[in-house]
Amino acid sequence: MKLATWNVNSVRARLPRVTAWLESARPDVVCLQETKVEDADFPHEAFTALGYTCTVFGQRTYNGVAIVSRQPVVDVTTGFGDGDADAEARFICATVAGIRVASLYVPNGKVVGDPKFEYKLRWLSRLQTWLERNATPDVELALCGDYNIAPDDRDVYDPDGWRDQVLCHPSERAAFGRLIDWGLQDVYRRFHQEGGLYSWWDYRQLGFPKNRGLRIDHLLCTRKLADRAQRASVDREARKGKEPSDHAPVIVEFV
């Protein structure tokens, strides 16, 4: 299976780029984030024409996640099912070819100390609880998405400048670490121990040409699934050209 995750920053605005990438890369499953469209308005037809079905959980203008697959998708759930009244569309989970796959979009957090940062930490805590209640480390599970967390300084172009800031704050990194401690593995890191490899670059100040990026998009998998991984990559080409998303797809291939 070729599994990818990509924050597309509006599926309708990037639709030609997304479909062109699907045609060239041919992933089996791609988890999308920031689709920014209500379910009824998702452009299913463009994906169907390429042999994909889309399982979506969206909202107008903001957030939105989807699982786009060439194989049947079953047992779909949305949200954490924890009784919280949170209306933001940030989490969808389904089973594809026996693998439990989730597409998730962790809140950005805005700035440390802002209520949105506190919301981010609560959301990560809810994700941890969902994991503990709904999975075990011995199943094949992949939590794929934009985590809005750079796990360590290797994942940041300017560690000193970003230190203790949102995306790199110790409390966020600790939450990420708890997911790892539960039994997930950062599959991309298994293949790339070096720094300087990123998945997001700011639109401003020539962030992409200067490679001033962060690695904040991740595929976290249980060991049973991670041990099947053959390679992992970031498709930087998808970040180039006119009006791209500020993220590039992250891809892992499994046997």
C-alpha cells in the first residue's frame, strides 16, 4: 500500500493540482486535511474519474478532513465520540484493506498562551484518550495528518528562533511523545534521521525557495504496520508552481 497525507489548504482551490498529483503519484490512499468544504459540496466527481472514492468530514471555510482511496472504505467514524460538543471537523477514521486509517488535522494553536493554544492541547489530550479507548498497539493503525507539531529541532529550519513557540513548544512535543510512548512510530523518521527535511513552508519571505520549513505532517503507525514500511518521502515537487498548498504530501510505501 502506498499511503500519503497532504494538507491541501482547500480542496476546491487546489483541485487541479490534487488530481494531477493523484494521476502521477497514484497513491492507494491519501489522507487530506483542510479541505474547507461542506460534505455536500465536496468535488467527488473529479476523484471518481481517477478511480478514487472519497470519505469526507467537512465544514464550510475551515478545517475538514477526508480519506481518498482506490480500495473500499468501511467502518467510518468521525470525531472522537467522547461527548464533547466540539463542532470542528478534524478527525475521520476508517478501515482500508484491513488497516485502520485516520486523517487528522490538529489545531494550529495560534500563539502560546492564546485560548486557541489551550484548545490545541485539549484536542491532543482527546486524541490520546481516543487512541487508548479505540485501539491497541498490536493492530495495524495509521494516524495520518497535519499535526502542527515539529517533534524535535531536526524538524525546524531555525530551532533557536522557533524555540518555545507554537508548533515547537515543549507541551506540544510532550503530547506528541505520549502518542509515541503509547505504541506509535514516526515512520518517516525511521528512514530519515537527518534534519533539514520539511513538509511545510510559509508562503511569505521566500520560505520554500530558501527551505525555511518545518516537518509537521506525519504518519504515525503502530509497530505492526510500521515494520511493513519500505520507504518514506516528501514530494517537494507538489509544493512548486503557481498557487500551491503550503504543505507537500508525505508518502510511505508498505509491503
